[in-house]
Amino acid sequence: MKRLLIVVVAAALLWSGYWALGAMGAKRGLENWMEARRAEGWQADYAEFSLRGYPNRFDALWQNLALADPGTGLAVEMPRFGLYALSWKPGHLIAVWPERFDFRTPEERFSLASEDLRASLRVTPGPLLELQRAQMTGRALVLSGGTEAAMDSLNLAMAQDAEDDSRYRLGLAAEGLSLPAPLAARLAVEGLPEAVTELRLDADVTFTRPWDLRALEEARPQPERVALHLARAAWGDLLLQVTADLEVDAQGRLSGEAHVQARQWRQMLQMAVAAGALPAEVAGSLEQGLSLMAGFSGNPNSLDLGLTLHDGTIWAGLIPLGPAPVLHLR
């Protein structure tokens, strides 16, 4: 019995020493990261920082945390932020946001309120913390400020490819998206519900390099290739589905092939004009050409067509539909 007690006490002392060393190392690493950002001209301030969670966790907690990157103009202010890890699995992190926090872009300032907004991150242990897998979930999200919008639920996922560490599988599932009031008023179409019913995304994206701490400290990795397995938006009777295989150049210009399916596409054109995304005269010309294509499918209210993106323009055969989007991460 005495020997067993000695073994238990020795094990507890060893584990306590391991936890204390790990906690000191993690705390020092996080404080050094903040100091390095300040040296680069960032705002990296907080009222209080603590690391606790003995014996099974490392819980890093900040009070009144403010971060601002002068290079991008992005900033965030949070009354509380937590980063949690199991002491025997330091590469698996849980980030937990407060119920309400502020952030800003170079153009506008916003507040985001939510229920249980959190992310699970798996990273490669080491100085760069290369991202292997991430998932963010949240409920009852409400955006206010320069733009106001709301969402019933959000689920984002990102997973590194086993063979190419610069390629990631991206997924998005969102429900109950209420658009900003001015935009919703312009897009008002009789018979549509108040909120967008469903948004879905499934894609493989190859970036210029893996996602790691450099994405915060230096610049975001930029997409080089997008294999879009499905992008889907449903809003009442409106349905839009897109698949694509696209290359992205250094300026963010897209080139490649896409396939589009659209139900009630005329209403979509009307909404694009109302939103100011498409000139009325261009929409009229498009409607004539697309009506002919829809007639070939046997259902004049549905489109099923292939598109080509080239030289900054989207083409349906020989018909130019408009400028292609630019994909560049700030």
C-alpha cells in the first residue's frame, strides 16, 4: 500500500510539473506573439491575460482584447476571448467568442451578436501552427452597424488535404439569412419569404501556401485553383446551383468552366437590376438570349447551361454575360 501511495504521489508530482512547464511555455509564447505584433505596428492590447485549467486543460483567457492590423485595416475588440486546449492534446484548440463583440474593416464598423459562437482547430504543433482542420459554428447571429443582417445558424469547415498541404476542402452551411433591410427592400419579390432559406458550399481550394500563423502575421494565402463541387442558394421558389473548375491568377482573375442551374431565373435578373449589380439594358439583352437557351431545356423558367470565364468576362457560348468576379483575400 505504501509503495502504491508513493507511485501515485510521484505521478501527480510529475504531471503537475508537466502542466506547470506547459502552462508557462504557452503563456510566454502567447505574450511574445502579442509583443511581436506591437513591434510591427499592430494594436495588441488587453486588460488582463491568464492561463489556467490545471490539471487537464490549458485555458488562455483575455479580458478586453483589442487587435488591429494596420496592413489590412482589419480590427476586432472583444470583452472576453478564450482559447482552450487539452493538456495532453495541445494541437487541438477550441476558440470561444463572447456573445457580442465589435470589429471593423477599412470601410465600416460592425457589431456581431450570437449564441455560442466557437471554433474547433487542429494544428500541427510547432512555431507556425499549420492548420489541419477547423470548424466554426454559431446560432442566432445578428450583424449590426454599417450593415445589418441576421442568420439562424452557421457552420463553416476547412480540412487540409492529406497529399497536398496547400489544398483545403471548404464547406459552408447556413440557414435563415435575413438580408440588410435596404437591400431586402430593393429585392422585394412577391411570394418570397423574408429570409434566404439555405446556403451551401462544397469546394476544394488550392492556395499559394498552407494556412498557418503567417496568415495573421504577414498576409493571407491566396487561392490558385478552385474545384467548386457545389454552391447552392435557395430562397422560396428561387434556386441557384453552380459547379465549376477554375484557375486563379496572381491578380485574382478567374478562368475556366462553370455549370449553372437556375430556377425562376427571370426573377433573379430583376433582383440583380434592383440591387444595382446589373444595368437594366444589359439585363434586357441577357433575358432575350437566356430565354432562347431556357426554351431548349423544355422549361422556360429554368436554366441549365455551361459558362466559360476568360479574360475577366463570363461567357455563355458567344454571349458575354458580364464581368467575372475577382477572388482575392485581403
